[in-house]
Amino acid sequence: MLTLNMRSADRKSDYIYRQIYRQLKKEILLHHFLPHEKLPSKRDLAKGLKVSVNSVNSAYQQLLAEGYIYAKERSGFYVEKLDTLPVPFGSSRALNPELAESPDSRKDWLSFSHMSADRSCFPFDSWLNCEHKALRSRRTELSDDPSRFPQGIYSVRRTISRLLSVTRGVKCFPEQIVLGGGTQVLVQLLRQSFFQNATFAMEEPGYKRIYRLLTMQHADVRTIELDDRGIKMNEINRINPDVLYITPSHQFPTGIVMPISRRIQLLNWASRSENRFIIEDDYDSEFKYECDTIPSLQGLDAFDKVIYIGTFSKSLLPGLRISYMVLPQRLLKAFREKSRFIMQTCSALIQLTLQEFIDSGEYRKHIKRMKQIYSERRMRLIEELGKKFGDDVTIYGANAGLHFMSAFKSGETVDAILRRADEEKLELYGLRRCFLRSCINDREPRFILGFANLSKENIEEGVNRLYRAVYG
Ligand code: 76U
């Protein structure tokens, strides 16, 4: 007679049928039953275990559903023939220590990261109000199957198209907008929809996450160096790519703002062949200092050749994961056909909250306030760097965005400086992370200095730590 080891603690904490099911499953997996052995009848087992027939029945039904046993009509339940698992059943699985993630605790650290926006100034209460409003009044869209709006919710795209027209001079209809959970997602969509066999060209140094994304999929990606106006025109003509990926408003990472002369050259270049396109990554254009914002390249494009990509990662928060692209009308039909099976990657709740945030005027208010805050921090950081480093620091690309480039006169290597920055509890990134090709020489100590995470009060201390890192 089968005896099951039912501990009294378990009896209280779990359903009786689950305990019977678990015990039987274990016995079967340990091959304590022969293949095709008959199990005791429900009545007998219930009697033996002093439990109800119902409990045994439920356990048998679960084992049946999972395929451990099979039923023969008017005969009973039998054990299925199972192969032996290579690892003994029940052996515990420990996490390989190399794979362990440690909760990120960077207490007392100061950060020059260029990868985030300031969270201490984010209007969380207004955002929450907008989310409440979306939850109350947009229940249809929230419960809709997202395959109904693969490009994103229409009204959200209408709001974004109006915003882009006012703030960036982007000319588009909501129909041309495609939302997505990040810039990489959108570039991936472009690649698979239109550019499977295209030759890409990117700025060197540039946005490596896109370079890696494309090269990982064996795309042909060339790199083109910069002159003082941005990506070099003669190299574009020499390489003759199909798709140019550029950041004209504030070149990433060097900060060059592309002048109108180069913009016109690029648009003319694109117009000369049917297959040429420009991807304009306008990632941090909301923030421009000492003059007004510079309108997008897309707004100048009379040839329908620019694919405009933008993000709310800098203007709101990167964790929201909401980015968008504006497709030229000439690509829209093909995009819809090719991406019919795609599901929207941006959560409907985030989309609707964002719409409410923009429509209610909160977004405009937030940007206005952040412009002021970032502008003050940027000034303060430039001043502190000047005070501390004097002529030994050169700053460039500081006219826009939330970071600028810095180069230091120092006999130290980049590796040594980064190591000491770590010891100083200073988050610091070298220009090297933006070298698309690994062969580029990185001996001069150049760093990206982001100021979105450094409060005004911490700037002096941040620069002191940087000084100790640079000179030891
Ligand atoms: C984004 C560039 C050039 C887009 C960027 C960033 O996915 O919409 C940079 C690094 O949030 P997403 O991407 C926005 N285009 O620099 C933002 N910066 C990157 C993400 F933090 C990091 O890896 O150095």
C-alpha cells in the first residue's frame, strides 16, 4: 500500500490534494513506480491517508492533466512510462555566482552620467494625476488589444505631432508617427521593414548602441568621421551609403550643432537617389542654451527623405521608455504592410498618461522649468571646471542637451583616470564608449560630462573628485 509522507505543517499550509499531488509526482519522477503500474484506487488511497475521496480525485486529475498518469476506462489510473532525467529530480539549482546581480547601491556617489534626466525635479504628482485621469477616462483604449494600434494610440500620436510641429518644426500627420519603447526598437523596425540589405553610415564617434544593434545583425555599417560641421560630406560621397544615421541637433557625443550649410548638403545628397534616406536622431533637442532651439532637419526636408526619431527619455525620464519616429509618407504604406504582425511596445497607460501630460500644459511647464535648471547647472559646471582646471580643460559641444565633452591635459591614461573616478565614487564615462570601431586611438583623456544628475550644490564636490581622478 502506498504511504505518503504528509507533514502536519504542510497539512495546515497547503491544500490536501496539492500535497498528495506533489508526493505522487515525486515518487513517479524518482521511478519508485514501475512504468504502467496501477495506482491505488481513489477510495483505497483516501482511506489509507484518512482524507476525502475528493482530495485524491483532484490530485489524480492534476497528474493526469500534466501527463504523469493515464486513465483506463473502468480500470483506474496507471503510471506513464517516463525517461530518466539527466539531473536527479529535486536537486537544488544554485545561481552561478558570475550571473548574480547586485542591487545597485551607489550611496554617496556623484554622477556625471549623460544617460538620465533629473528625477528630483520631475513632477511626479502631476504625472500621477494624468495617469489617474487616463485610468478613469480612457478605459476602452487601455483594454483594447494593442494589435489594433500597432503605431500607437491615434490621439496620442496627434498630440505628439502637434507638439513636434511647435517645438521642433517637424512637419507631419499623426498617421506618420510610430511609437515604440525606445530608439533601438524603432531602428530595429526600420531595419527589418526597409533596410535589410542597405549600407548604413554612422557618425564616428557616435551612438554605439545603434551601431552594435545593426552590426550584431550583420548589417553593413560604415563609420564616417566628423569635421567642425558634423559628418564629413566628402566621405559620404565616397562611401555612398543608402542610410545615414545622424544626430544633427547635438551630435552625440561631441555636441556639434550641424549648421544649415551641411544640412542642405545632406538633404541634396539624399534627394539624388531613390534609395537614400537620412535617420535624424533628435534625442535631446528640447534643451538649447544661449539661443533658441534649432529646427529639425526633417522640417527642412522637401524631398520626403528624412526619418525623424525622438524620445522622451531626456525631457521626461528614461525609465518611461517612450520614443517615436516620423516616417516619410513615401514609406508609410510599405511600413504598414511589412509590420502588420508587430505589436506596439509602449504601454497604453504610459501613452495615455503622456497625452494627458502634454495636453494639460504640464509638459510645456516642465520643459520650461528644466531648461532653467539645466542651464544654471551647465553654467555652474563650466565655471567650476574653469576654476579648478584652468587651461588644462577644454570644453566643447556645450550649446545643447544634457551633457558636453571635455578634454584634459594630463599625463594619465584614460584607464587610470576611470579607475580613480571609481575609487572617488564618481560615475564618469570616457569618450571611448562612443568609438564605434574599436581600433580608434583613445589615449587623450576625453570624457562625456552629463549634468542632469548633479544638483547645483554637488557640482563643486563633483569637480573636486574629477580633479583627483584626473591628476591622482
Ligand atoms: C537616445 C542617442 C544618441 C537616443 C542617445 C540617447 O532608447 O529613446 C548613451 C550611451 O531612451 P531611448 O534612447 C535615447 N539617441 O544618446 C540616450 N542616451 C543613451 C541611453 F541612455 C545612452 O550609451 O552612451
